[in-house]
Amino acid sequence: MNGSLDQFKATLQRRRERQEKHSGHRKDVSGYKIAKSGFEFDSKKLKPAELEKYRQTLKLRKQNRILKQWVIFIAICILITLIVLIYNL
């Protein structure tokens, strides 16, 4: 009976690990975790000034990424428009 209990516990542990992996954060990896609402920081490790600076860099990176995506989208639209115009002439 003890073997079956150990197997059951191991199954539960693997299930928990898979759920952590699929939910986007791991509790034992680092001081922060990625959740659905964004980044949640362990306030004991970061000072308020450092936390604000890090948030600003994340915000800037996000803005840059969005800008790059729009530039690529517009470039592709212009390219498709030019191809259509050339083949219709």
C-alpha cells in the first residue's frame, strides 16, 4: 500500500509542476513571477526606486516592441499595395 501512495504523491507533484509551467510562473525559480496581470515582484528584494526604474524599462521595451510591430505591418501593407499596383498596370 505504501508504494501506491508514493506513486500517487509523485503524480500529484508532476501535475503541480505542469500547472506551474503552463500558468506562466514558477515559484522556486526567481524573485518575481509572471502572472496574468503582469509582473509581480518580491518587494523584499527590490527597493522602491529600483522597482520603479525596472517598471519604466519594461514599459519602454513594450512601447518599442509595439512600435516595431506597427512599422513592420505598415511596410508589409505598402509592399503588398505596390505589388498589386505593378501587376495591374
